[in-house]
Amino acid sequence: MTAQIIDGKQVAADMRAELKAEVAELKKKGIVPGLAVVLVGEDPASKSYVTAKERACEEMGIFSDDNRLDADTSQEDLMALVEKLNNDPKINGILVQLPLPKGLNEAEVLLAIDPAKDVDGFHPVNVGKMVVGEKAFLPCTPHGVLQLLMRSGVTIEGAETVIVGRSNIVGKPLANMLIQKNPTGNATVTVCHTRTKDLAYHTKRADIVVAAAGRPNTVTADMVKDGVVVIDVGVNRVEDATKKRGYRLVGDVDFEAVKEKASLITPVPGGVGPMTITMLLYNTVESARRAAGIEA
């Protein structure tokens, strides 16, 4: 058996086409979804990511408000900007790009964002709503994982699902999404982590394995059963002298070996990655609908 590849680029492109049509319909009603991006400092990875988000907004027809601040910006000035964006009716979503430069309190900044504009899904109000099953903005990467599973025809209900990793960004929220009593949940979820005694014991019985540990080759072929569905969230740099830049990107899964046992698997790059920005756009459009009193 060789696994079918879950093409995150294609799924993301399909969703963006849907969103673009939705934005066009909203504009006919005089509603223009708006996303404000706040970037503090000159971190190259953050700058590249923010630029990609702004380009995606332009493609979708979403208004993009670009706020770039010097690395020595004070906490007070940053908080004042967040408050200004909270009160701006043109803005439906606020994204403060992390990490912030040293000396700035990230938790305080994220807490200051209006939960109704928290399109990253990190505000405690939205996290709490997600946990109890109320409508909330879902964190982008785990929501992207959920969309990949759904749109690939994977049966989630009743599936033994093992998540490797317990971060607040991926592992914990994804576990909460998958156990919800709704059509995209009802899975039986095990969360494994660095203190799990026998990782392979858990992954071998899983119908779905989600690797989000941040370490190459965390999941190998001898750790999974035939026909498993594998979602690889990891992005790791591995030295590779054959590459012009001196490295290549790999996930947390031994892709070449595991794909011979899995039924479905995501590649790295090109799997989960393209979904993250797409889900940010999804949340921004949803926020615009809510602000206008339009139910999806």
C-alpha cells in the first residue's frame, strides 16, 4: 500500500475560491471584511509570513490594514494600537504577529484584543467557548487539520485518534475540537507528549495520527498500523548539502517509510502549512458576517 497524498495546497486553494466568492457577495451588501496585521520588529520569518498574509487578503478582496512598528516600540504604544483597532469598524480581525521582541508582554497584548476580532483564536474567551462547544473562532492550524480530514473524506466519528504534542497552538485545541459532540468531532482522542512512557503503544492502535511534536522522525513506520491516516504538522530544518540553501524542510513523520503503510498522509511542505493562512481568512470573513448580523 502506498498512501494517497493529502494535498494541502489544493484544499487551501479550493477554500480560498469559496471565500473569494463569499467576499464578493458580502461586498454587494456593502460589507468589506477587514484584517489588521501588527508586526513589531524586523524578524525575517515574521516579515515573510505577514507579507504572505497580506498578499492572500488582496487575492480574496479582503481589506488589509498593515501596521509595522519598530522593535523598540513600548508596551503602552502597542496596547494603544490594539485598542484603536478594537474600536475601528473597518477591522473585523486583529492579528498580532508573534513572537514579539523581548521586553514586550505577549500575554497582555493578546488579552487586550477584542474576542470578537480574535481571528487567531487565542483569546481565553474563544478558547473557553471552544472547550465547552459554543461557537468561537477556532485556532487556525488545528482548524486547518480538521478541514483536511473532512475534505479528504476521513471518518472522524468514533476514530481512535492520537495527537503527538500538547501545545496551546495545535495539540490541546485540536484534541478539544475532535472530542466535541458534533459532525466534525466524536473521535476518541489520546494526547501524547514528552512524558508519555510508550509512544508507539498509543500510535499503533490509532486510526488517525496527528504529529505536532516539533521533532523530525518522531513517528516512524514501525509505530503505525496499516491504513492509518497521518497528518504531519511539524516543520523542521534538516541540514542538506545538496540543497542551495543548505537545508531542507521535513515534518515530524518519517514520510518515505510511513507513506508505504498509511492510507492517507500529508507531505511537508505542502500539507498543513497552506491551511493556516486560509483559516485566518476564513475567520476574518466569519467575523465580518457576525458583525453585520449575517448567519453563515
